[in-house]
Amino acid sequence: MENPGDLPPDGLGPEERRGSSEDDGEEGSAPVGAQVGAVVGRVDVLTMPGLLLVGSYSSLKSLLRTLSSAAAALAAALLFAGCGGSGSGHVSLARLAVNQEAYLGQRLSTSGTVEEQTNVDGSHYYVLADASQNLVILVPSRVARRYAGRRVSVSGRFGFDPHIGRLIRIGRIVPGG
């Protein structure tokens, strides 16, 4: 193309879209939506929505592989760290006490000692407590009762009731933690 004004919006002509003459023979190595093209001699341009990279074809391809690997690792970490992607992972009782609004309705895990408490009417309920006496009520009581006096790890949905305070609806409770 002789007139730069005749280039399409991506700035690459038909020759550039086909790839560099120094291609290493690997077909389909650019990501979907990417366009690779020779600009001047040994320099290539890679354009993707919101991204423009300039360099040798092999260095651009290496960079893309690294970015793709990093993106895959990040996605896996987010998926597994958040209990299937919908939770907050492990949260200390101290953090729940200080910033409970941030965790309302989320699945999370925490640990502490199950302590039995008594209501004014004589009924019992169970809380999870840490050394600083940060507390969260464990619901249902019949599940928590078995672990009274023991250190446990609890996973479940965190909530707040204006009449009783912070609570975790137990999904799983195991000794230790």
C-alpha cells in the first residue's frame, strides 16, 4: 500500500497481516484477535484490542506465551483460593470482627476454639473464639455442640443478625486448625 491513509483502522495492510517473513514456521501462535505484521525489516507489530507491542516476532511470541501462562496461573489461583470462586478463603476472627461488612453473605473459613455460652433463659449456644475473644456464633448449635472446648476449622457462610451478632452457618467443621 503506497498511501498510509488507505490503511484500515488497525494500521496494517494485507502484507503485514500475513505475518513476518522471519516466521519460525509455527502456525496460529498469536492469540485470537491478535494481528502480527512486519513493519520495518526485522521489527514486528502485534495489535490486540487495547494493546500494541513492537519487537522481533520471536520476542513478541515469547512474551505472549509468558502472559498466557501467567493469566492461566492467576485464574487457577483465584478459582481455588476462593472456595470455588465464590468465597473469601481463610479469614481470621479478628479480621471478621473489624471488617464484618466486607464478608457478609460470603463463604469463608476460619479457626478458633468452640466455647459454650448460656442465654438468660438457660439455653445454650456455641461460639468460635480466638485468644483475644473475637467471637462468631456457630449455627446450627447441634453441630457445634460436639466440638465444645476443642480447637476447630470452620467453613460456611458468614452473616450478621441484629439480635445475636456475627454468625457462621456451618458447612464444614473439623478438629484442629
